[in-house]
Amino acid sequence: MRMLKFLAITLLFTAFAGAQNGPGGAAKDIKQVPSFDPTAMDKTANPCVDFYQYSCGGWRKNNPIPSDQAVWGRFNELAERNRAILHEILEDAAKPSSKRTANEQKTGDYYASCMDEAAINSKGNAALKPEFDRINALKDKAGLPALIAHMHSEGIDVLFGIGAEADFKNAKEVIAQAGQAGLSLPERDYYLRTDAKSVELQKGYVQHVTNMFRLLGDSPEKATAEAQAVMNIETALAKGSMEIVKLREPSNVYHKMSQQDWQALTPSISWSKYLAAMDAPSFQSLNVATPDFFKALDAEINAVSLDDLKTYLRWHVVHGQVQSLPTALIDENFSFFGKALTGAKELRARWKRCVASTDGDLGEALGQVYVQKAYPPEAKARTLKMVQAVEAALRQDITELSWMTDTTKQQALIKLDGIQNKIGYPDTWRDYSALKIVRGDALGNSLRANNFEFRRQLNRIGKPLDKTEWGMTPPTVNAYYEPLQNNINFPAGILQPPFYDFKADDALNFGGMGAVIGHELTHGFDDQGRQFDATGNLHDWWTPEDNKRFDERAQCLIDEYSSFIAVDDVHLNGKLTLGENTADNGGLRVAYMALHASQSKEPSKIDGFTADQRVFLGWGQIWCQNQTDQVARLRAQTDPHSPGQYRVNGVVQNMPEFQKAWGCKAGQPLVPQNACHVW
């Protein structure tokens, strides 16, 4: 389930169309993803004009987007291989046997229940009856807090969100956090934009909701009215929500207050009844991340009819749990959220969806088997060695900065030294013994898994922060930096080709995994991460002079990336992508420095390329991708990451080291007059 989190962990990659996991190097019958591939290049392109095309032109030509995807890239290749390995694990675990472990029983039965499409279709919409009966029994708005508490505990995202997070100003302790939520479209501006494409999408969404209510058995007239009611409520919530760029500023989403102050924002909702109904731990204060949203929420609850509120709640039950429902509802969901929103042509195979669901709800139970098959213990030590090399390079980079004063440098180095490294998988695995999985009950399993995670999160409130917990499952092809914990996290899934290949040369690996490590380390010093100190507290450790100098350099990146066109007339949002662009630029630079620090002499050419050239090719080829126009537009409006083309060209054009390695001349596109440089 999605827990409320406003200071997002800074990810390497945002996944679409289910590309969210990745495997390791075992399972010999499953094809290994290739590392650097000269045939993936387009050597007819000039590397100083378009290095992305030079690195990836052949790959992009030979790897069209599969019909069940909206994006296809090197991450996705790895994700598919991972899914194949997890598929084997789950097919074995799903076979009833007295020899199965408790975790094998849970993962196997969860997966088998998800795969039993015939049983799900046989139950039909009747599976929703307990939830719908609870909603229909609501007699007045005074009963809303208890009902919302129940729905939130089952992972159903209605009206607002609640969760647990480290206190921004005292990161050793976990406090409750509440904030905006309750929308079905990707973010607030999807409801508010008035351009032709946005209006078309809004109309398509209303038609989709209409179609879903009709599939639930409502008459065409009633379904039409219900869909409009949902749209009206969600639009009101969107208007009260904070803009996506403003959500990136930590001070905008930290408003610690008492329960009494929270109550004053929303006189129409009894928070004491809400918290009692969910059996929340006792707490005196919480972070109300977006206070203005709660004022808008209170106004909307007063304005809307009880019947329309019930309609909205019914919609979110169906929308949130659609993957555990009959095929007709899944197909209609895909027609809008797959085809219209992302441009995917075909629904992913059921086994792929069920693998993803099992990993999402029982990730560490499944992950234990995964690492045994795909991630040998010695891989951790090899990765740690590279992390230490890149950390040393970042230390050198900070020490040698010309624009930062010694006072701030000292604090930056203290923060760097405080960063903890988590590699591969947790030291202690999550205990799922309290989670009941019933074979043949797909919807019930999903709801109970959501409740298990919701309860686990709430139980963190009032306790010391546990920095050993992971926010990703072991097979995930991604990495992240957690500013409130000041640690970097690299799941086993990404520590393999094309990112890291034990058989490849150092230059290639530093251009791939080394730059990924540098990326996550640099997140500790991007526009968000730099506001937190070595202990994870929101604390300004910069001198005013250095703050000004950082902002000037950050503005260079904002302007540069805002000039890039994502699709048609849609530009990238340089403010939204600032953190990731800062990390990309800094990450590759410190990886390059780490490579040179590790070399005692100039290595021989490989495949006709020098080591310096190969470090840039390593970076270029991990970002090879094709994506639909719909996803390009969606990402430009919602994703803090730039598309692959600009993660490559946008970075190398800021590096004199690249221009020297490839013999680029002044005036060529990747030799700008004013390069950007933060770290």
C-alpha cells in the first residue's frame, strides 16, 4: 500500500507500466541482461552533437516498446529478467506442500490466489459487498471518521492520508503525519489544467468512472451522475492541494502541531473518533504536512451531499483494489490508466501483475529466496568497495570546491562522513507471521496485507527511528537516498549488468554503478538534501554566502533543463527535476574522479575506446530508452527525473572531462558557453 510520505526518498528512477523490480545473476536458464554493447551504439552520430544517440541509437532502433509497456529501457530489461526469476520462485512456492516454510506458504498462496482468474471472476462484484455495505450503512457525516479510519487501514486512499515519519526537527523519533491525498489522477494539476489535451483526459477519466460504475451494475443514468460526483469531489481536493514543485521544499511540508490545532483546521471531522477507530497509538502532536488542504477538505465535506460522499468512497474501493477484481473491471481500468494515460497497448500478462503484487505486499518474504538465488554474499563486499571509492571522490570534490567557504565545507564533510551505506538486503528480515494469507481469497489477501503494513507503520509512532528498515524490496531495480536517515540504499536488484558487471572493466562500472552511487550520495547535497544535517534533522548548516552561491548554481540547472523539450510543446520542469539533475551531474563527476583515483596508469583501449570514453559510454547506455508520447507528457508533468536523453546529454554537456575525452570543439551542441556546475 502507499503510505503518506511528503519528504520523498530520492529515487534513482521513477517506474511506469509496472517496471519496478530487477534480479541478480543466478537462474542460468534466464537470459542475462547484457552490459556494454557496441552494437547498441550509433557510430554515425557525432558524440559531441548528440551523445545519447551515439550511445543508444542502435539500442533504441532495435528495442521498440513492447505492447504491454509504455516505457522500455535498460531498467525495464533488468526488471523483466527479475520478474522471470521471481516467477520461478513463486510457481514453486504456490505448489501445496507440507514442506513449505511459513513464508513460502504466504507468498505462494498469495500468488496462486492472484493467478486464479476463474475464481475471482466467479465471485464477481460480490467480493466488494462487505466494503460497500459498510459505506451504505453510513447514516450521517458524523459517522465519517470511523468509516475513513477503516478504509485507510485497508490501504484505500480516500480524502486525506496519514502515516508515520521521522520528525524533521528531531529525526531520531517517529511522529504521526497527515496530509493531502484522495485523488485518482496522477497529481492535482491533472484536474485543473485547461489546455485541450488535459480537458480531453479529464473527459476520458469521467467516462472511465462511468464505465466502472456501470460494470458494478448501476444504470447508465446513475453511473453518469456518480462519475460526475467523483470528479467534482476530487477536483475540490485538487484545488486545495499543494502544487507538486512546492511539495519538494521541506519547510512547506513541515507543520508540527497539537491534535487540538489539527482539529481547529477541520471542525467537521472528529480526529479523536478517527484515531480511536483505527486504534492509533497515543500522540500529542503530529506533522500536518499541508494545513491548507485540510481547510479545503473541511469545506468540501460541509458542501457535498452524503450520497455523493458515499459514491466517492465506493469509487475508491474499486479503483484502489481493481487488480484483485473481475477481468471486466481490470480491462476497463487498463483502457484509461494504461492506454489513455500512458499509451500502453496491451495489458501485462497476469503472471507479471501477480509477481509485482506479491513483491509489493510480501517483498521481504519473497526477497529472502531471491537473494539466495541471485545475490551472492561476496557481491556486497565488492559493492561496498566501490561505494567507498566514490565517497572518497566526493570528499575530494567538496574539499576542492572554489565557491564554498571552509565553514560550510567542514559541515558538509561531517555530513558525508555520517552517511550510512545499506547494500543488497536487510540485515534482519521482516516478520510476516501476523499476516493471514488465505488461498483463494485474492481481494481479502490484498486488504489484509494493506492492513498489516498500515498497522506496522502506525506502530512506529512514538518510537525511535529504525534506520535498518528498507523502503524497497531486495529485487528492486532502483536506489535511493533517505535525507531523514542520511543513508544510501542499493537493493540487490540493481547491482548487476548493465549497472554493475563483475566481468567488465573499471571504467564501464564506474560510469554505470559508480555514477549511480555518486547520484545517491549527491542527493544528500541537492536542493532538498542539503537542508538536512548529518543526523537527519532539518537544520540550516550553511552560511548565508554559501546559500546564495548554491542557489545561483542551482538556477543554472533549472534554466538549462527547462529549455529541454519532452514532447510536442511540453518542456521539462527545471524546478521539479532540480534534485535529480543535481544528483546526475554530481554523480557522474565524482564517479569519474573515483575512476581516476583508482588508476595507477592509463589502461589500454577496449573495443577501440579509452577508459575516459568508456566511463561516459557506461553512463550513456544505462539510460537507453523508448517511451510513448503519453508517458513523455506524463513524466514531464509529474516526474522529478528527466528522460533518458537529457540524463545523458544534459550531464555530459556540463563536463569539460567529457569534451576532452571525445575531442569536442567550441560551438558544438555539447560544448555550451556557460556550463552548469554545483558539485
